[in-house]
Amino acid sequence: MSVMIEVIDLHKSFNGHEVLRGINLKVEKGQVLALIGGSGKGKSVLLKHIMGMMKQDSGQVKVDNQDIRKPRGKALRRLKERFGIVFQGGALFDSLTAFDNVAFPLKEKTKMKSSEIRVAVLQELARVGLSGAENKYPAEISGGMRKRVALARCLVMHPEIVLFDEPTTGLDPLMGKAIHNLIRDCQKSLSFTAIIVTHEIPAIFSIVDQVAMLYEGKIIAVGTPEEIQTSKDPVVHQFISGELEGPISVK
Amino acid sequence: MVVVFIPFKALGHLIHNFIRELGRMGCFLAESLFWMIFPPYLIARVIKQINFIGVKTISVIVLTGLFTGMVLALQTYYALVKFGAETSLGPVVALSLIRELGPVISALMVTGRAGSAVTAEIGIMRITEQIDALDAMALNPYKYLIVPNLLAGIISLPLLNAIFVVVGVLGGYGVGAGLTGISSGTYFGGIRDFIEAKDILEGIYKSLCFGLLISLISCCKGYHTGYGAEGVSKATTQAVVISSVSILICDYFLTSILVA
């Protein structure tokens, strides 16, 4: 299987505080990787670097063996079009309805006719279980529905790589499970490569192929969910089991 | 630190912040102008923003223009009476409105009504990651959000200024006719005789500059807003204050250049 995303010795500091201290990570094509780690420790920052939305201090991010900082103009747009991202809060355009939010990238990025856009949007909303909610505004729908609309908006452009930034944060366990299942079903049918930043342990283990743990700015463990769950590393073990006593200090 | 140096430190900090802000604004303008040149041209977005910044401000402009013209005529009339020059009421009112009050007051009104709203809208889009979402869709936020606002500001301000001046002159005539019984021929004839094309051009140049200034400051403040609701509120206040002060400062320098 070919490597789709490769992060090589990535460093990033903010105001002298080093958040990423030499990240090395590989995600193979069609795989789903869960990125776990403490809150505020740089998981979302890493995601934005992979997406090319932040510039690293040093290191490299390669997508399909291509350095994402090299392309310019059209080539950069084409590269970005291979990505989709579901933001933590959904990042829906609050002045647009669910339908218009999903239709937005199609209207702006393609030359599809409005009838074709309508079919594509309704199909995508149906895929995420939101048939009938197309005329509602983001403020009128629940958190879970907003995440679904965000997923639909992301998938409507058929991205090859989808990045999820805490897709179930703030949702009740049942809705969280439903979103996880939805991500798994969409991944199976569309075969995209995915990275999911999450704190949903152990729920996330059932839908991912690989798990990577970020600790003190580095990836300290990568493996299958089983390997991570049985890891002897005291940091990984403490984080997975949620114990307060251990090498990770809770401040 | 020695106490005597504290004011110098504060002053240095202030100057440093001012230069940094100016640099950021300059870079923001340069990047916006760069994206303004290259296609695709989002005409529909520009029209939407003209509607928001321009059309929806017309009622405020008409109201302020009317009362500005009326009060100007009232004040000028009592001054002119002392010299027995009441017949000059029309040209004095029109000249004041065309060259000075029209561009400045209409710009201040747009700042209060539309500039603050633009900052708040862009600021909220920033903190709720909507701008990141645009970027993630490979849509340039400058092209999509900033350029339409800049163009809308530049196009709307001269038109709003024109409305302000016309309504102000009519308001002035209403007061003049009521007070002195001045005839429309004297009032408007005087305006036709005294007002030159360069006076009107001066007003247009000022409006164009103020339009760019308001849009630039409002967009830049929103785009670089701080965190949370407090960040947006601070950015909005700063946008209004900086825009208003900049309009008055720029007005002086533009006047000195254009008059010379």
C-alpha cells in the first residue's frame, strides 16, 4: 500500500513555545488513523500543517510523495482540492442553510448546473441522514446535525483525504457513536484516507486502522488499536486507561 | 527598571505597536490588491456587498444629509446677514457640502453602519473557523471576502456622497426659502455660477479614498481579530475608532494636496 501522507521531522513554535518538536508520521492510502493526545498539545496544529493551512518552522509534509509547500497557484488549488476537513465546531457558514452550505463548494468550485447541484446535495445530505433538514440554518439544528452537515459539505467534493478535528466533541455518547459509524460507513463507500483527531477512547478504536499518540510535541506511539491498547509504554497506558497517576501530569 | 525610563518604555511600546499595525495594514492592502487583479472576478459578491454597504446606508445618508444641509443653511444665513450677503447662501452651503461635509460625514456614517458590521461579520467568521473552511475548500479568503468589500466601499462611497450633497443642498434650500424667502433661481443659480468641476472632483477623490480606507480597516481588523466574543467586540470598536480618526486626518492631508 502506498503512503498518502508523510510528516517528516515537523517543528512548530508559537511565541517561543515549541508545540511540535519533530513529528514523524505516515498514513497509508485508504487508511484511517486516529490521532490521540492531551488537550492543547498540538493535534489540531498538526492537522492544519497537513492541510497546508499553517507554515512549519522546519520539516516537511508530503502528500502522495509531493511536498505540500512547493506547489503554487493552480497546482496548490488542485492539491487542496484533494483534501476535505471537518472542523471541530463544523465551521458552517451561519448565514446559509444546510442545503446552501453543502452546495457552496459545488457552486464556487465547479461548473455544475443548479439542477445537478441540487441532486448531488440532496444525495449527500441523505447519506449523512439529514433528508428533510436542508432548509434549516446552522443555528436551528443540533450539534450532531451540524457535524453531519459539515461532513456532507466535506464529502460532496469527493476528497481523497479527509481530516476530522474532534468530530464528536460536545455530543452525547449515542450521537457520538452515530457519527463514528457514519464516518466508518462513508470511508468504506468512498475509500478516502482519513486522520481523526479525537479524545473518544476507546470508542474510536473500533473504526480506525491505526492509532498515533502525540505527547510533548512528538509522536510517541503508532500502531493498530490492539497494539496501542496493550502498549507497555507508561505514557500510552496512562492516557488510554485515563488514570491520574503516572508520567503524564494533569495541570 | 529605573522609574524614569518607564514613560519612554511605554512610548516605545506605543510606537512599536503603531508601526506594526501600519505594516500589517499595508501587507493586507497589498495582498488584497494582488487578488483584485487576477480572475475569477466575483461580480455577484461585489454587488451583494454594494447592497450591504451602499444601498442599505441610503436612508441614513438621506437623513443626515438633509439635517446637515438645513443646519448649515441656518448657521450660514445668520452669518451672511451680517454682511448683507444672504444671496450667497446657495453657493456657500453647496461648496461646504461638496468639498468637505459630504465626503466626511457620509464616510463617518458608513463607518458606523457598515464598517462595524463588516468587521464583526469577518471577525465571527474568523473565530468560528469559517475563514479556515474557505481556505480548506481552496477558495482564497482575500478573493472571496476582502476584495468584494474593498470594491464595494470604493464604489459606494462616491455615490452615497452624491446623495448626501444633493439632499443637503435641497435641505439648505428649504431652510433658506423658509427664512429669507430666497428664490430657487437665486439659490440654485448661485450654485451653478460658483461651483466648478474641480470642487466636485475634490469631493469624489475624497470619497474614493475614504471608501478604500473604511473597507480596508474594517476588513483588516475583522480578519486579524482576537479570540472569542471579546476579541470581535474589541476589533469592531477599533475598526470604528481607527476609521473615524483616519478619515479626519486623511481629510486634512487630502484637502491640502487637492487645494494646492
